[in-house]
Amino acid sequence: MARRSKSKSSSEALMTIIVIIIAVYVLVHVLLPLAVVVGIGYGSYRLIRYMRQKKRQEQLTSPTAAIERLQEDIRQADYQLKKLDTLWEDEDFEAYRQLADRMLPRIQHIESELDQLKEHINATTYQRVKAHAKASYDEVKERLSSLVTREEDKHELTIEESVATYAPELKTTYDNIRRDHETILEKIQKADNKEELLALHQASMNRFEDVLTGYLKIKQSPKDYYKADERLETARLALVQFDEDLDETLRQLNESDMKDFDISLRLMKDKLEND
């Protein structure tokens, strides 16, 4: 019985040794080479990836690649600028404003990139692109400013506001004329020949308005007219004289209202003298 137990233990030990030998064999001849292969493969992958990234980075930072990107930016900007011209011609000002607000920073970016690449670009090409970018930027900026002015002009000034704004030196004269005009109209309505008097007065007022309108136009932009100062002074004197003429007209109309007064006064005077 003891002998059988001893034989069984020997078999188990032998099997253990065999398993260990097989495990060592598998480790040495299968797993270890496999691990080496996997390690080499992973290392190669990382090396290839690193080399690709380095090459891509070099391409992105190289002058040639930067110039190519700049050329593409310029092509796209030119396309957008042509679209802006179309929107302007079609008077689609809201769409123009929205696109222009996006374009101005892009043009500035192109100018900045152009300056950084100056030493790598032909001098003639650099100057041509630089001038085109500046001209385009200035044109878009000027059009945007004109849109602001256009919006402000939508509120059309009255004659009174225009005089106060552009010709304050005429304000007293203008106020006198408007006041006399209203009074004269009231007086004419009571006259026997009011149609004739009204026609004469309206003709005078039309000439006054023509002169005043011309005066205000010249005052707003004197550089756009010949002999601006001389014509302004002539017009100013004419308006002052017209104010005086209306005063005289008003006096004459007032005198017409005084007929009954004069008759009554003369009768009273005659009676006093007779007494």
C-alpha cells in the first residue's frame, strides 16, 4: 500500500516537471517572440505616426505651404468682394453690411500674413497684393460709412431745422419772414381783391424759397459750387431785403385797415375846429 502511494507521488512530480517544461517552452518559443513582435510593431507605429506628424507640421510651417494657404485666402476673398459689389449694385444694403462686417477682418488677416511672408514673395507681387488689399479694405469701409450716413439722412430736416443747423446766421431773418408771411395772409383774406394780392404775395414767397433752398445747399457743401462765398453773401443780402419788403407790404396792408380810422379822425378834427 505504501509502495503504491510512493509510485503515485512520483508520477505527479513527473507530470509537474513536464508541465513546467512545456510552460517554459511556450514562454520562450511562443509568448516571448510574440511579445517582441507586438512591441516592435507598436514601436514602429508610434515612430511612423511621429514622423508623419513632424512632416505635416513642417509642411504647415514651411514658407511654401504658407504661401499656398495665403493664395487660397486671397482667391476666396476676391470671390467675396465680387459678391459685395453685386449686393451694392442691387442696393441690398443689409446683406452688404453683414458680409462686409465679416470681410474686413479677413482682409486684415491677409495683409498680416502677407507681411510675415514678405521675404519669401516677389517684391512686385507683394506690392500688387498689398495695394489691392488696402484698396479693397478702404472701399468696403467707405461704403459702410456711407450706409450710416444714408440711414441718418432718412430723417429729412425741415426748413426750420436746416436753417438752424446749416445757416444759423439767417435764423432771425427767416423767423421774421415766416411771421410776416402768416400775418400778411391773414390781412389778405380781409381785402376786397384778395385773389390778386394772394397771387402776388405767393409769387414773392416762391422766389424767397428758391433763394433759401439754394443758400442751404451751398452752405452744406460749398466746395461743390463755383464762387460759393460770393453767391452766399448775395443770397443773404437778398433775403434780408426780402424781409424788409415784407415789412413794407405789411405796413401798406395795415394802412388799408386804417381808412375808417382816418375818416373818423378827420371828422372829429373838423367838428372840433368848427366848435
